[in-house]
Amino acid sequence: MTPLSVLASQVWVAFVIECDNEFERRLPHRTTDGGNTAGVPGVPWLVSTVMWWTTLQHVGDEGVTVRALAARARTGTHLEGMERWGYVRVAPDPADGRAKPPRRDWVVRATSAGRAARYVCAPLVGEIEARWRARFGADVVEQLRVSLVALVRQLDPTLPDCPPILGYGLLTEVPGAEDGAGKGGEDAAALALLVLLARVVIAFALEFERAAASSLAISANVLRPLADGPVRVRDLPLESGVSKSAIAIALGLLERRQLVDVGPDPAGGRAKVATLTAAGRATYAAHEALGRSIEAAWRTRYGESTIGAVREALARLVGAGDASDSPLWLGLETAGGWRATVPRPRTLPHFPMVTHRGGYPDGS
């Protein structure tokens, strides 16, 4: 049975990819391979709409201090990247009379490109949700929303609205997040579908990583495809759904922990093959058991009917989960975008691999 965390993750990832495709189509931008959109000068570097959730939505026209931005986002933000990519400027407040104010008191302001990105991003979640209602059926999406609201009402309301950029060890870092239920004080029914999904994904990851002291992103996306046997490193992006660069980071961590061996292909040639060590196999087996125990605990803590309803609603969208037989892939094909230029993976990530490379949900 597909773990609840995988179902929620794949639905969240699919939704974000649709948002990203529209963002790419509507916002003038530049990329490594595509150059500037229609030759427009001074455009920002293309990033994922995840950066809207972690940063841009919190930067109003009046600006916000670095400290206040972190408090609003309730997670780490990638200000250095957002500044380098052309979306914000970060500088001391001219009204601050101190000679050297600390960076936490500097003010973050959107550039003209950042304001344009805010304008494009703001309606996308509502538009994609409406598109899903038309594609999958209003009753299907409403069932998902209602079931998620019932669960999220019992989760910590201080969780961020978006899975954070993964931290050291590709861990899910959410400062101040608590493990518990029934905190109250928030109307979950007012949250966007994407936020409801994110809260479930984050809550599961935090509980997993507290117990395992290991990254759920690595376990779900890299240990998992290796569990059935050795895989060529060049094939791991296709088998996992996450980018080559994210795979490289994860394999480096796993090799240092002696959970994976990377060596020449026994069949010959120049390809490298990744293989789980005995410790790696034992670790993944323990992770699978931990995931099952967390889901069982959630059934007790949050209600059998609540978790069952969430699982049923998510499963209707995920289907078999692979690219050949999952309803989620119906909206992921795009013409002219950068994703159309890369090989199509066989699956969506089993957990968001959001990195500093632009915030894309598959680590691109």
C-alpha cells in the first residue's frame, strides 16, 4: 500500500509543477539554455513558484525586515538566491540611524521583476485548483479538500504554507515546529488546497525525521529505487523523479554514511552503479517500518475515519503513481517550457526535493 506521505507528496508536487509551468509561460525570464524570453533585457532568473510561498508573498510594497520575513514565512528563506536572481533587494533601512545595523534588521524589497512575479504568482493556485476541478471532477477535488481540512485542523497551525528548502543533510527544517495535535486558532477551511497538502507533508516529515534522524527526502527518493537492486546513477533521476543534481547531493551523503556504494558497472562501460550496502538495506527497511508506524499512530491520534478519507481522496488522484498510469500526469505535459527539453521521469518524487537551486519540487 502506498504510504500516505507519498500520496500527499505526489499530489503536492504535481500541483506545483502545473503552477511552475504557467509561471514560466507568463513571466519574462532567463534560463541557462533558453536565454532571455523574447530577447527582453533585465529579466530575472526563472525559479519555482515555491519561492512565492517562501519569500515573495511576504514582501509587500513597503518592504519587510529580514527578521519579519522569516517570522511570516515560518521557515528559512533563500534571500541570497532571490537577490542574486533579481527578485528582491536587501539593504539597511535608510531610517535606521545605526552605523552598522545587523542583517536581520535590513529591509527586503521587491524589484520590478519581483513585483511582476508577485502579480503572476498570486492567482495561480486558485487557477490550478479550478483547472483540477474541471479535469478530475468538482466532487473529487472537494472530497480531497474536506478530508484535508479535517486533518489539518488537528495539526500544528504554525507549520509553514510550503515544504521548506531542505537543510543540511537534506532534512526538513522548520524552526519552532511542534509535534502534537489540536493547537487550534486557525480556520483550516480558509487555506488553499496547496497549503493543506503542504501541511500534511511537512508534519509527516518532521515526525519521521525526529525518529529516524535521517532525511525523508533521501529515503523516499534515493534509497527507495535502490531497494530492489543496483541502479545506474544516470538512471536514478528517471527512477526517482528527482533531478540529477539532487541525486548527486544525496548519493554523496549516503556514501559518507556507508549506506550506498557507487562503483563501475559490472556489465562494463563507463557507467557508474549505485548499490545499497547491508547497512543501507537495513536502514531503508527501518524507514519503511517507521513510515507505517507513523501512519498507524496518525489513525489513532487524528481519527481512523479522518486518515482513511484523506488516503482515499489522494489515491483517486495518484492512481498507480507512475507516468504511464496516474491521473496527475494529465496536466504536466507542456510545450515550449524547460521541462519539455528533459527526459520524462517514470514517477513523481515520493517526497518534495526542494533545494537552493531555484526551489523546484524535484530539485531541478
